[in-house]
Amino acid sequence: MCGIFAYTGKKGKNASGVLLKGLLSLEYRGYDSAGIYLPERGSVKTPGAVAELRKKIPKDFKGKSGIAHLRWATHGEPTEKNAHPHADCEGEVWVVHNGIIENFRELKEKLGQRGHKFKSDSDTEVIAHLVEEHLTTGIGFEKAALAALNDIRGTYGIALQYKKEPDRIIAARMGSPIVLGLGAGEHFIASDPSPILPHTRKVVFLEDGEVAVITPEKHRIFKLDATDVKRKATKIDWSAEEAQKGGYEHFMLKEIMEGPEVIENTLRGRLIPAKGLAKLGGLEGVTKQLEKIERIIIVACGTAYYAGLVGEYMLEEHAGIPVEVELGSEFRYRKPVVNERTAVLAISQSGETLDTLEAVREGKRRGALTLGIVNAVGSTIARETDAGVYNHAGPEIGVASTKAFISQLTALALLTLFLGRQRGMTAQEGKKIAKELQALPAKLAKLLERKEGIASLARKYSDSRDFLFLGRRYNLPVAFEGALKLKEVSYIHAEGCGAGEMKHGPIAMIDEKFPTMAIATKDSMYEKLISNIHEIKARKGHVIAVATEGDKEIAKLVDDVMYVPETLEMLSPILNVVPLQLFAYYFAKGKGLNVDRPRNLAKSVTVE
Ligand code: F6R
């Protein structure tokens, strides 16, 4: 978690202005506290996010270089004392850090014995003291930083600055993302490219175990053992404006409304409808290996995990491949049976989720082919997997994932078509899926026109404190996702349940104060869902149904209906989840909550 941003320039720009503006685009990574250090002026820190920091910064707080940070607390309370940047005893070595230093307690004790005085509870502070300690041997800042990096264990994206060499900033990466921005007479370090883009599109992604030194004119990359690394810059072509709200009150609503465009972008250039084929350029290099794959293990977390569960139904039913779906956080802690005929497929919006990344690495260690469905181009999972499919959903800023889920399901449908046609899916079936995929953007656009109706439903149920979400088969993961959306943005109790499981326990909760969202579109499980709805009504429970347009019968049975256009059962989650996303959005908005930044959550979970 956490966002870091650092700048060094020759002249002209005001470093604190550059850094504060940059931090704003990193706010999705954490907002517990914010801080900035300029060697020419010192540090300013505060609990809260950038707006709070801005208020505390004096007018003359100007300089040519500096480092800045947004924190998502791991070690130590989100107080000013624990806000980054952290310094050594003399206030000369300063550090911002994203990640966790696992051996900080033992280092802190040793440094304490050597007379170092610590001011915070943060694990990060040991890094500054370690550099200070190595500086006493006279080896200079760069070597002292390298020695300190070799002392620490854990995950980090770091930027370090030394008051006596204000032009120079040192970055390092181990498990947490770091990207360098290469401008003319100015260089940047950040957790992702967004704060760099207004200044330059030329970036270099650091790999784990690499260190970089930037000055206004130069950058140099080397490994922890000091050997040089040569890497070409990448040109980033998405615009910083894409990350703006585009007229909507919240990113979450904007991103839900982008759904039709997101599906189009995920499909672009990847369908050959006349032949019923999918063309996935990112998998071309591994086509032969894919033919030999006997099993797929999908690894993911949260919303991406629920997308994976839908993928399991798609791939098993239509491509005939055995699929398991594993939480990234569990996979590497059991002894998974994996071999070279297994593909481990990671699904991740950010491409930086540590649990998912580690599951990929575990799969690799065990000889699996590793694949990714990833949104963030150049992210760690995208780089470490053997092959993959980019979502092309554009940056997702709202902490609650919405458009990424739509895109993940679309990409999984493409993958099903791609693998299915390799394994005996008929051209006719392929054509049917391809045709319906193409029809989805217009269907979703039509559904989104009804958002005001969903807003009024959210108002109607605004006093409810609990919700049950029911679904079956393809729409069981949609029930899980609907519940997750509601709880993460509204902080109320919601649980997803297989409709067939209801009688094994959850039905005991039902009464007139405990409404149920039933995903009851016209598919192979429709009749069964209707029976479950009867059972709930018999216990005085209120039911809101997600139902297929034209289904007038269901309206007589339930209290409220959210209609969705008809589509193939395998694609129905792509439409059915949207009313649930909108319901969660309006429900939370009605409570006056910070929909885009729910408490205790961060967008990119780069800690275990
Ligand atoms: C929920 C949400 C999280 C993420 C999860 C995985 O709305 O956003 O559950 O889905 O943290 O993140 P990625 O997809 O970046 O790996």
C-alpha cells in the first residue's frame, strides 16, 4: 500500500507544487497520512490526505527537489508521528516507503544499542537510521543506501534523500512498485506512472532487487549487488485526464457508467465473429503450451476472485477444461499439486496485489505456465507472468472495483472462446458467443439508463442494516460480488449465498427487516430461484429481484424488480452485476459516505 512520489529538477519548477499535485493522483493508494520533505526546507506531515497537507504547507516552502508520501497504515497508528517521510537522528537522511520491513524490530534494537533515537512506531524509520549508520564509515550516500538496502528484509518501494546531496534521490524496489519518470532536466520516482504523466511519458519500471539513482540530468539503475542494469524506457500512452471524474460526482459512478465502453475496449481487435474465434495476441507465444494444458488454476483476491469463479463456470462448460479458483492468499500456503500441464491464471486489476503475485510465483516455482488477466500495463503481475490478456479498462480510481470486474468477465469470455475453439467448441457455438459479446455494450447502455430507478430503490431500503444476496451457477459469484460491493462502500452487513444453500442455514436470518437481493434472470436455474423466493416471502422477507426484461410474473411475487436485458447465461453476470453495483453506490451515497474511498481500504493491496 502507500503512494510515493519524488522529484529532482534543475530549475524552474517548484518541487513542492509538483509533489503535492502528484500525490493527488496517488490518493487511491492510501489516505491515512501525508507528508513531504524538501532538503532546502525540511518536512511537513499530517494525518489525513493531500488537502490536509496542503493546508499545513507554508507559502515559502519551495525547493528544487523532494520526496513525498501517502500512507495506508500497517505498522503504527495513522498519526503525524508515524507519517512519512521518516528521518535519521540528525534529520539528514529521509525516506518514504511502501511495503513492510519484516526485520525492523531486530534492526531497531541493534541501532538502539548503537545510540540511535527513534521518533515513530513505523517500520520504515529503521531505513533512515541504517543509512545514517553506514554513512559514519565514510562510504558516501549511494553506498550507504545500498548497504542499508542489503540489511533489510521484506517488501519495499523506497525513495531516499540526503540533505547534503539534495539533487540526488535513490529509489529501490522489492515487491512494491517503483517507476522512474525521465524528463528533460528533471527526473521522477513514483509508485505508478499517473503523477509522472503530466511531465513526461517516458518511464522505466524497476524490477525487484533493483536500485536507481536520479539527479536532474541522469538516471542509473543497478542491482543490490551493485552490478549495472541497462533498461530501455517505455512510452506510456494513456492520459492523466482519463483518471479524472468526467463530470460524475464520484469515480465509482463514472466507472460503472463506463461499462459499455469498457466491454468494447476489452473486445477490441480480439473477435473474429464470422468464424466464431477469439484472437488473443498476448497468448500467441504460448499457443502450443496451451494446447497441452490439462487444468487451469485461477488465483485472485476480492472482486477479481469472484470474476475467477464466473470464469470457472465459463471455461468448464464451454471449453471443457478443469478449473479451480483459489484465493491468492491461500494458494502458496498449501501444497498445491501443480505441474507443467497446469496453467496458473492470475486475475488482477492493479497487477500489484501481493497475494496474487505470490501465488503466480508459487505456480512458477512448481513448473506451471503462468498467465494473467491484468488491467495495469507494465504492472508486476503483467511482467512476471509468461503471457496474458490486458483488460484495457483504463485506470480504475474508485477503491471499489466495478468496471474492472466487467472487463475481467469479458476477458474470461474471450479466453473461453479462445481455448474452447482449440478444444472442440463448434464454430456455431463460437459464433453465438462472439455475436452476443458484441451485443453486450448496447445492452449494458440500455440497462444503465435505468440508474435513477435503482437510486430510488436504494433510498427505499436505506434503513436496512442487513442484506442477503442469492444466486446460482454463473450468478452465485455475482451474489458474492453484490454483497462485497454493498459492505465495502456502505459498511453494512451483506452476505452472498448460493440459493441452494439457503435452507442449510442462512434462511434462519430472514424476517421483515432482512431484505434479499435475488438474482433471478431467465436461465437454467430460474425455476429454482423462484422456489427460493417463495420460501423467503413465506417468512415475511422482502425480496428485490434482478430479473430479465419482460418477466412480468416475477414482479407479482417480489417487492421490487431491477430489470436487465436478456443474454446468454454464460455472459449474464456481465449485466446482472451492474444493478447491484449501482444499488451499492446509491445506498452508500445516500448515507453521505465517502464512496470512492471507503474507510480501512486501499486500491492496491501490496502487503500480505
Ligand atoms: C473490491 C476490490 C478488491 C480487489 C482486490 C484485488 O471492490 O476492489 O476486492 O478486487 O483487492 O485487487 P486487484 O484486482 O488489483 O488484484
